[in-house]
Amino acid sequence: MEDLIITTDGAVGRIRLNRPKAIHALNTAMCAGVLDALEAWREDAAIRCVVIDHAEGRGFCAGGDIRMLADSGATDGAEARAFFHTEYRMNHRLFTYAKDTVAFMDGITMGGGVGISQPCRYRVATENTKLAMPETGIGLFPDVGGGWYLSRLPGRIGQYLALTGHRLDGAETHALGLATHYLPADRVEEAKTRLAQTPDDVAGVLDALAVAPGAAALLAHRADIDRLFASDRLEEVFAALEADASDFARDTLSTLKTKSPQTMKVSLKLLLDGRTMPTFEDEMRQEYAVGARVVQRHDFLEGVRAVIVDKDNAPRWDPATPEGVSDHVIDQIFAPLPDAEAWTPY
């Protein structure tokens, strides 16, 4: 079975993720295939817009090939770096693509799924959408542009999402601007049909089929999140949560205590830097340097063991506390790579 189905439907270029047993998680070949398709259509006047969705199965895209990344990280990391290099080029190419792009985030949209959908000009959520960047739970961090997208959310919601891995539903995804449109799932196929009929009016097609998504539950906690996650220092976030008597603070603290202290600190710095990154290219260059190092560190290998391999969900983080992760270690992780090893967009 092909992991990626590339077709055209009239003047619409279609990219369909097709690894249903892995919830369409991306591998290196899939990212390379997306890049090839985008390049082929870039100057093809017959293609007016590009649609990215998934074939059969219950999710849009659950992320990347985590087990491969861990196997590679346990050795020389070369295969992991090759994956990141290709995936980030795909992210950047979508971000800078001149033609209209549409992602249908119908179902699970996590990690790499966020990375392939957020650069698109139009992003469609449904009642099935479950969008999250849950990487700190496996000793990784919200990459694929997470430092760019999350740092631009209202208030401190991005920091909350990056640290907790909270899953947004379709209404919340739309309310935060991570989706441009909210469609009932049973209208998604109609939208694709109409796009093939009028590929030059993507906004008109989606506007006509969109409905009001209902209340975004997370926004009820907006003031709490802004207050409790006000600091860019993890120790101060923990202290704020510990000093707060609310159920929300208690539950959030409990969640954070299951995550990797090292990669929670990485995430906070990523968002702090990302907010003022001059370009998305700069963002991806930094994330690549960070990712190349994090996949070879203890917490990622241990997180994958605990969550994906042994499934005991009892990772032994090292260091085990926020205080144990020194600023020096974070600086080492974020140091730019030598020019010969650095990420480039082409």
C-alpha cells in the first residue's frame, strides 16, 4: 500500500496521507513525496489549489515516526536528523507556498499532523478534530513550527498547550485560529467536490459550508491560564500552580508532573524565542538544531520506552525535577549547529 496518494481532481492537487494503521503518521518518504508534489504543481498553471487530507481511518495525522526517531537517537541519530531535515523542508514549503492550500483536520491531528496542517492557508476542523502537541510526555518538544504557532496564540495558551499536551477539540481549535473554518464532518466530502468545481474560490466554498462550532470550553480558563503560566521559567509555573487552590490548577500540576522537566524547559524557551523569530525559516533552523540534540538525550529514549514500547507509562526522567535542569544544559541544546550541519530550506 502506498503511504501517500498523490492525485489531481480537476484543477485541485490532492495529497492524501495513507498509513491508516499508524493513524497516518509521517515517515521520511511521505514528507519527500509531499515536497515532490508541491514542487511539481508550483508552476503548473493547471493546478489552482492543493488539498491535504487522509484516506481511510480515524485520524488526519497522529505525528511522525516516533519509534524510528528513538531507534536512531539511540545510535548516531543520522536517520532521525534526515527525517527532521525533510519534514521541516515540507513544513517550510507549505508555509511559503504561493497557491491556496487546504488541510482537512478531520480527526486526530497531533505533532507532525499539526506541522503539515498549520502552514496551510485554510485549515478545516470538524467535531472529530483532536489537535495537540503532546511531545513533552515522551521527552520531545512541540517542533514542526510549534515554537512559531503556539507563541502566537492569545495570552499564555500556547505555553499551556506546549507543556500539558492538552487536546483541543474542533471548537477550541477554531476559536484559537488554528482552524480557519469549522465544518460538520459529513460536509467534508462535499467541500472537496465543490473545490474541484471552483478551485479559485476556496474561501467561498468553505464559507458556504461552515457552521458555528459552539463554545470553546478551554477559553473559560483563559484568565487562569494567563495567570498560572505567566512565567517563562518552569520553576515559577510550578510554584504558581502549587500556590493555587483551584481544581484546574491541581489537575494541571498533576499533568505537568508526568512530563519531562527537560523538554518542558526546552518548550518554554522555544516559545519565548519563537515569538520574535524574524522568519519561519529561522524558526525551523532553530528547531532542527534542538531536535537533532533532543532525540539523542535520555528523556526522549526513556519517554518512548515508557509510552510506546513497554507502555508502562512510568518514564524515569533525568533530571527528575525542573530545578535539576540547568540553564547551561538548555543553552547547549539550543546552540546553533555548524553551518555544514545546519538545516536549510532547499
